[in-house]
Amino acid sequence: VYRRRGDRERAKAEYRAEIDAHPGNSRAYLNLGLLYIESGDVQGQLETFRTLVRLAPSSSQANLLLANALFQENQLQEALSYAQRAMTLDPAAQPPRLLVRAIRDKLNYSKRPG
């Protein structure tokens, strides 16, 4: 409700309260992480999506979201691992493939002399 109204801070507080009450609620972690994306809080994304992957390791979406946050933090090898896992979990999905390509391009670029 609060997220739809644009009150991100209140929505974050509600999701945190839900997580405190039900620590295994992967949906609450997903929604909290999405709020962190909207606000540009990469550290919040990392923390939240790491927990989400622990709760839902077979979720392509969870692995992709964590991979994207790691990519933003330039943690490329770890990002590649999670992006590849997302690709394996949902072979038909295009976003994991695009992220794997972007990570590999960045890894290859950083290895070039110059």
C-alpha cells in the first residue's frame, strides 16, 4: 500500500517488520530489495538479495537481482556466478543472458593492457 502511494520509507519499515515477524518470508525480502533498487541503495540490495538467495536458491529472479547488485559494486566474479546460476535456472529468460554478457565484457575490458 505505502509503496503504491510513493511512501518508500514507510513501505521499507513495513517490510522490515514483516521480516522481523516472519524471517523466512521471501516475498518480503523481494519487495524490500525492490525498494532498495528504486532508491539506489546498492548496499541494501546486496544485504537483502543475499538473504533472498539463501531463502530461495532456486529462484532465477533472486539470483539475477543479487548478480545485478554485485555488478553495480564491481564485484564481477561473484556477479558472474549468480548471473550464470540465474541463466541455468531459467534458460529461456533473456535478462540473465544480457547480464552475463555485460559482466564478461567488463571482465575482458579490465584485463586489456593499457
